[in-house]
Amino acid sequence: MTRILENNKSVLENYKLLDELISKHLESLNDDSKKQQKTLEICHIGKFLLFFKNLKIDQVTEKPDFILFDGNQRIGVEHQIVVDAKSKEREGFFRNLFLLAETELQIDIELPNFLASCFIQPYENFKLNEKRYLIETIKTVVKEYILNDHFIENPIIERINKQPHSKKNIVANMGAWWQKQVTIDIIENSIRKKETKISSYKESGINIQWLLLVIGSNGESSFEMDENLILEMKTQFDKVYVLEDFNNRLFELK
């Protein structure tokens, strides 16, 4: 049966403890292509550790992702973000379009600094070969709205909110969505993907292995937890946890 772990600390206590748990590890990251991903992983592990006493990050590694220490023993932890792949691909496509449009508008000398929050048309899907057309559409619509308060009807942006800003920035807002509950099949598939690595981790001397699955971010591709979910599959992981990130809830499945 799924067990819900409690974190009864105050917001201020959590904030202070999180800083103590992760700050030095964030500062020690190399400035390379993996820094953004590892930063996110460290933040997730920090939130996870807020639910425990005397458990700290001993090492930030790759095989496994983290080694924790509870004062007596070292524990390997694998980290995995669980998302709906199709929705995640759609989010990435739109965010990339708006980022490219923003980069081109930043060198437009006719525009003042601004922050434009662009709400994307729901249920619209486009093809890769329309990318240039869509970028030009975003630029035209945003520029006209910033300069003249006139919204041009178009197939990609439903509406725009604007405000003064220190730079020229566009935010792609995916709008409202119904968040899906994660299923046991999705959980079990995520476990299987990580389980193939356990034997090599134990050969390095870390005999206790945990898995942290992270769901519940703030996008359409994220899931929320089904509290009635029961993990019946056998797994070599000693513990399996699910962290619902946005709601700051932790579930123990094994």
C-alpha cells in the first residue's frame, strides 16, 4: 500500500534546511552542458530529503545519481522525472518557437523593453516545416501588441498580457489543463528503465539502492499521484519513492 510521508516543518524551516542541504553541491557544479539538468536533480533531491531526519547528500555522482549518508550507511539514489512524452514534446516545440522569436525581437531597435506573456491556442498542433512561419507570426503579433496595443488574430497566440520590464522577454504560457493521474504502468516502466543499472552500482560498494521518481511539475506533461496506487512488481530497489514536486508531497511505494 502506498504510504504518504509527512513534512511538518514550517515554510521558513524548510527553506533554511533546503539551503543547507543543497547549496554547496550547486556551487560545486561544473559549468557545462549538464549543469542545468544536474541543478534540477539536486533541487529535487533536496526537497526529497526534507521528509527525513539526518539524511544528507554525501556525493553528487552519475552512477548512481546521488549517494546519501544517514550517519551510519551510504545509500545510492537514482533520480527520474516522469512525464507524458507526447505532451512534453509539444511543450518543448512551443517553448523553442517563442525562445527563437524572443532572440530575434531582442535586437529590434524599434521595441522598448517588455515582458509579454503569450497564451498559446489550446489544442493547436503544427508541423516542423511550419517553424519559420510560426516564428515570424509570433514576432509580428507581439511587436504589434507592444507598440500599438493591437492584437492580430492568428493561429498560435490566443491572447497576450504585457508589462514593463528590464529586458525584452516573451513567456510562452500553455494555459490551463487537466492534470492526469500517473498510472501503475507508467511507474513500473520507469522502474524497469533504471533497474538495469543496479548491479553495477552495487559492485562499486553501495549496497542500498533507492529510486526517486518525480512527477507533478507545472506543465501539461506532468502527472499527479494516485494515492490508491499499489506497486506489485518485484524490484531490486530497496525503496521506491514518488515526489509530487509542485504540491511538495512524498509517497513511498516500497
